Amino acid sequence: MKISAILLAGGQSKRMGKDKAFLRLGKKAFIRIIAEKLSTYCNQIVVSGNKEGELYLSHLKEIDAEISFIKDKNPYAGPLNGIISCREYIKHELVFIATCDTPFLNQELIPFFYRKINSYDAVIPVVSGKLQFLNTLYTQKSIEIGESIYEKNVRSLYKWVENLNIKKIEEREIKKIDKDALTYWSINTPEDYERIKYLWRKKGG
């Protein structure tokens, strides 16, 4: 099972007021927590961001994966921009696209999606009635399609996925692996951060 990962860490974090990639749970930054989980099944991790690369990479030392940093082509232009900025550096046909504001990512979803993707372009979970475009598995082909529509000034992940042959995964299937589907809980505000710190402590983090 050879899978690359793109770790999106280039958002503006406007609602949080500080860069979410470097928020901490315990002694580790979100970006470190997520990269460690990705490395369980992904032997290549490409970090997409808008600050100096060393700022991100300094948190990712001694992780068992090949890790590199790519600066977004168009800073703060959205997640599709970050994804296509990494395309030419991806080594494997399958790509797990993760985001830096979901520290409760359950890495056991990666092999689950691997078994589901078959001849599809992407596996898209449906959680709380919404398509989840991140923290899931894509093919190289799907990212090439994303690049082609981005060049036509399409920035929406929804519009991108509309152009793909996707396998939808229902929430009940996700919850067999991730009981509360916390993989898809994005931490966007200081209130979210306080709640997740409480939950982290409650889980023994």
C-alpha cells in the first residue's frame, strides 16, 4: 500500500486569530499530531503552506516518512490551490489529502478508503449530511482534473469533485472506525479550541 499525503497548512485562520497548524494539544502542535498519524500509512507527506518552510518542518523532525514543504502558488487562495501546488511533487498514484485543523484525524480510515477506491477517482465521506472533501483519498488523476479546472478560475472543492467519478461513503460506515466522526471536526474558533483541549484531556491526551 503506497500512498502519498498532502497536508494543507496554508489557511489564514481568520476566525481563530492565530495559525491553526501551530496550535498545541499537550506538547505537540496540530501539524505534528496529524503528520505522525499520516505516517502510519503514508510514506510521503507534502506540506502545503504560505509561511517559510522551516517553520513547518521544524515541527516534523524524526517522523517516519519522506517529508517536504511546498509553498502555495497563490497564497491564501483556498484549499484547491494548495492541492494543485503539490501535484508535481506527489510520488504515488493514491493521495490522502489532510488538513491541519483536524487533530482527531483517525488514521485507520486510510486503509479503509484504500479498500474502497478501486477504479474511482476519489472516496468522499458524507458526514452530518455534507460531503467531506478533505481527510480522504484521491488519485493523481483527480488532482490533474483539479488543476485543469483551477486554470479556468474554478476554486470550489465542490465544483472540483463534481468533475470526478467518486465513491460516496455513508456516515454509518465512517463511525464503525471513528465512533464520533471527529476526523471531520475542523477547529476554526477559540471556542472550538477550548472544547477540543477539554476532549483531549478527557481522552487521556
